[in-house]
Amino acid sequence: MKLAFVFLALSLTAAAQDYTAERTSDHGIPVVRLADTVRKVEVAVVPSVGNTAYEMKANGKNILYFPYADVSEFQKEPRLAGIPLLAPWANRLDQQAFFANGKKYNFDMELGNVRGEIPIHGLLSGSSYWEVSTVSADKTSARYTARLRFWKHPELMAQWPFAHEYEMTYSLHDGELEVRLTITNLSTEPMPVAVGFHPYYQIPGVARDQYVAHIPARNRVVADSRLIPTGEYRAMDLADEFPLRGLTLDDGFIDLARGTDNRAHFYIKSGNQMVETSFGPKYPAAVVWLPNQNGTPQPFICFEPMTAITNAANMKGKYPLQSIAPNARWTESFWVKASGF
């Protein structure tokens, strides 16, 4: 009986160690690391730079594009990389203002946290305001949750005057990463939901021109020369699986086809190596960015989960915009998985 008890205790301990979660540091910067030790998947997140996941390693290979020598360099000069959050609006607005509840809200351009005639990517992509809530692991998953109390920061509220909070959870289970976002509206009016993420995916060691991709969309968003949607759409003209060689994209996609799991599934692959991402139903739109620089393909593709198409807040009803009632919450997830590595 005693031996059986010891064996059971050791078995439970081993099962729990299938997943680990820890607060640690990388080049002196506090980070959180999650691991699925059985499937050899590791995720690293830096809370102080937008709560950005900068590594998702499959068998030691990072499928997230991260063009920095280390995370300390990233903190000194943060640019979009890894998995950044775009909030309280994602991608572009057609003016230095947005509309909500029939009212126009002009940005205070003197504050310096909104720049350009076409404001882009919101206010939080490099924010240091994230607070670590929980870091835990058990025999089923490894998890990390952080929150950002938007309402506490006057320079943010001056631009987007809705008191609200974000909670972001990274959860690793069966080799798949779930990124769950919850927004709580603490204001007295409905708040528009125009957020998104801007994940950068790659197949390490493989030139981008050797990838093929899949975008599960039925229609494309028509945009003007500023990449602002016109309110028109056209039928999807990319094959179900298409090569990336010679292609550039900075395009919106809607009417996403969904599987039996109610997710819209995107992927890139080369040979038997594949990086997949899937969007929950409250991400009904996507932006796909596949850039070249001076004729050279950049070594990544971005499949961006969006709560609405670009500039939806300013389209005066031409595209449906989700909103959060006062004292209510909005929650949705997207998932990332690598195979063949």
C-alpha cells in the first residue's frame, strides 16, 4: 500500500511537470516563461513592453519573428514584433479622431502618444503599464495573466475617454498557445471594440518565398491609396493554398470561413513544417501583412485577428462595430500552433 501511494504521488508530480510556468528574467528584463515539456514548446512574454510574447519555440525554433539580439534591446527601442496588442484601436484611422455613440472624439496631438495624420496601432503596443496577476501550471496547462488598468493613466484617457481595463491570458495546452483578451468597460457609456493583434509568424531557417499560405476568407476589403477601406468588398481571388513567392499584401479580409470548432484557420507551411493560427468568432476580420522592403521579401507574414475592419470606428455604420455595455465584459481568443519542427 505504501509503495502504491509513493508511485501515485510521483506520477502526479511528473504529470504536473509536463507544464511549467515561471517568472524569471532575460538579459536583466523581467519575463514570464511557459513550457509544455512533453511537446517541447516554450513561450516567453515580456510584460514591460506591451505584454508582448516574443518567443514561441517549437523544438528550440522560434516561430515568432523577433529581430532583436535580446529582450533588453527590444525594451530600449520597441517596434512591433512577436505578438503585440493593438488597442484601443487597431491599424489605421482616417483622421486624428474617432466616433463613438454619435460623438466625435478628437485626439490631443500635443501629448505625443498619437502621431501622424493617419493614427495607427493604438496606444498600448509598447506599454509598460501591464501588471502581472497570476503565473501557474498544473497537469493540463501553463498559464499567465496580466492586466492593464487603462483608466489609471491620464495620457491614455485623454485620447480614448472610456474608463476600461484589459486582461490578457497566455495559456499553453497540448502544444497550442491560446491568447485570450478580456476588456471590461467601467465607463457610463457603451465603448466601441476596435482592437486587434499583430502577430509576426515565420518558419525558421526557410526563406519566405518557399512558404505557401491559406487565408480562410470569402471576401477582400477594398482600400484607397492610404490603405483606408472604402466600404466596398470584392470576392476572394487567392487560391485556397497559394505560394508567397513574388507576392506582397497589406490587405483586409472578411467573411471568414470557420470550422466545426467555430474558428477561422490560417496557416503557412513549407514541406512538413507548419505554423497555424485560428481566430475565435468575435474576430470576424483579418489584416494580412506580407511586406517587401526595397524589393526584398521580409522574413515573416502577419495574420492579424481584428474585431472589425480597419477604420470601422469612423465608417459611420458601413461596417458593424462591436461594443461593450457599461460595466460589461468582452472576451475572445486566438490560438497558435506549430507542427513538423
